[in-house]
Amino acid sequence: MNDGSSSRSLQDFAAGKLSRLGALSLRRSVAETTPRGGAMVERDGRALINFSFNDYLGLAQHPEVIDAAVQAARDFGAGAGASRLVTGAYPLLQTLERRIAAFKGTEDAIVFGSGYLANLAIAPSLVGGGDLILIDALAHSCLHAGASLSGAHVEIFPHNDVDAARAILQEKRAAHSRAMLLTDGVFSMDGDLAPLPALLALADEFDVWALVDDAHGFGVVGADGKGAAYAFDPPACAPLQMGTLSKAAGAYGGYLAASHAVCELLRTRARAFVYTTAPPPAAAGAALKALEIIEADADLRARPLALAARFCAALGLPAPASPIVPVVLGDPDSALAASRALAEAGFLVAAIRPPTVPKGTARLRITFSAAHEEAQVDALADAMRTVLT
């Protein structure tokens, strides 16, 4: 072990940074949380109803999904063994990509190890120095990270402000060879939808390639659960449709649904695909079974949004556009206190603080799942009235 001055300075830096974050109520910690079936979890020896998970359809605990994961592991092993371009291309991955493409209505799809990895890969594979990226201010962290990694000039426009995006393009587009527009479909902390028809029309007008991250729309928003694009009539489908398999699908992994040429280019150039081990077979097997269930069960797909609407109606909140309902409290201390009070009442509702959300907008982020019972939703609404008064 190195006990020299460099190790001591690193230790001092980390301890000092943690102390300052703690003083601002911004230090994070990992709490062991054990699933106990349905929406129930156990934390610190207490049973809690989980209103913070992204398992929107309850498929992570679905017995058929679990059985499919187990069978895939038995058939193909615990891990893929290598990147897909070497020896890790076991058959389930190709089958999964074909199923995703069919579900999203595209020529092809490419699966990554996670949604974060997908967004680290897509923009840098398509644009670089001399190009332009426009990105919504509230887009997910991994979209911002991918934009930064690309080396393109990045312009951030105010949340869902199409006019501001247009003004940037009018000023900047002509000076750049290629351009991309990056946005969430359903925004993970606010639950609102991007104005996709207007954004895609703008992208077409200025020859900008639109990438929509629909991690929180897949399976639960839009016609047939096909995502935010299908919440509009006619659907507003971007040429680059990204999503995850770790939320409504209850498994793990990320994907890009796009044209065959684009997917083939990413299989050749995307570092997060080329240089990392393929997702484990269990994750692919689970995702395939989850897709089958999502496509077959309209009532299951509709339940999370219906429960969110029930909760919002009980508290007089605006009708939700997705299963995500934010209750903005402002400062981190208020959000943490409300989260603790709800835990005392038997509910797991996470406090979300900067930098995950902008300063001054610390909040409770409440998510609804098909795994919730109506009585549990009503009980949470009752508890919220007490906490917020």
C-alpha cells in the first residue's frame, strides 16, 4: 500500500469534498434495499412500499421474466465472455435486436450494455469536431455526457423551448457540417413529454439528426406502449430512437432503434459496443420475455399512468403525462425531511437533489408501477397531505 504524500492528499481531498457536500445536504449514500415482491421492499429492517423504482410494469419480479432469465443463463452461460465483435454474439442478442426493431417500427436495432452506455456511444459515433449538437437543458446526464464526448460544439436550449432551439439553429447551423438534436422523450425527473412533432419538424427544416432518449416512455407511454413518439397523432418518430431495457422491461441494457445503415455504423464505430463485453444472456432472455408480455397486455401497459392520474387527482395536482410525478419542494433539506417522514409512514419516496435536478428544485420523485395496488396509491396520497401541510 502506498502511504506517500500523494495518497494522503487524495484522502484529504475526498474527505473534504464529502464534508462540504454533507454541509449542503447533497451527499449521497447507498442504502441496501431488498425486493419483497410486488411493490414491497425491505430497508433497514422495515417493510416499505416502493414509490421510487422505475420498474413501471412490475416485470422485474414477473415469474415468466425470471424463468426466461434463468433459462438463458443455463443455455448460454452467466456472461457473454467477450465483446460481440469477438465471440460474445450469442443468438439471443440478435433475436432481441430484431424484436426491438419490430416493436419500434425501424429497420434495425443495436443493443448496448446499458442505456447510459448507449448514449455515450451514439453522438460520438455520428458527429465530431466541426459539427453542432443542440441539447435540452433537462436532458438526461448521459445525453449531455455523450454530447461532450463527441467533440462537437454543444449548445444547450431551455427545456422544451422550440423557439430557442430554432434561434440557435438560425445563428449556428450554417457554420457546421453536421448537426444533432438531443432530447428525452419522457423527462426522467419531471415526467413531462418533449414536444416531439415541433422538434422533429425543426430538425427536418435545418437538416439536424434527432436523437430521442425514451428510457421512461418505452412500454408505458403512447399507443401500444411504443413510447413518447406514439403519444402524438400522427406519431413523431425520430431517426434515432434510444431506450432502455431496465425500466418498463424489468431487465437490463440499452438500445438504439434506427435504420440498418446507422446501426451497422455503430456496430463498427461505437466504442461502448466495440470495446466492452456483451450484455449477459440472462438480461437478454428476460428482455425478450418482457417484450412479449408488453406487446400482449394492454391493461398492464395502461395501469401505471392510470395510477399516477389517480394520485394526482387525489391531491389536486395536474394530470400526469407519464408514470412520473414530481413534487418540487425547493431546497434539499425540505426534500430530505419529506422523504424521511414518508419512510416513517411506510413509503419509500426518494429525495432528488442537485445536481440531478437544477438548484432550487429539490423534490420528491414519485413513480407508479403496475405492481402498485390502488389502496397503496390512496394511502400514499393521504400520507402526502400530512407531510406537505
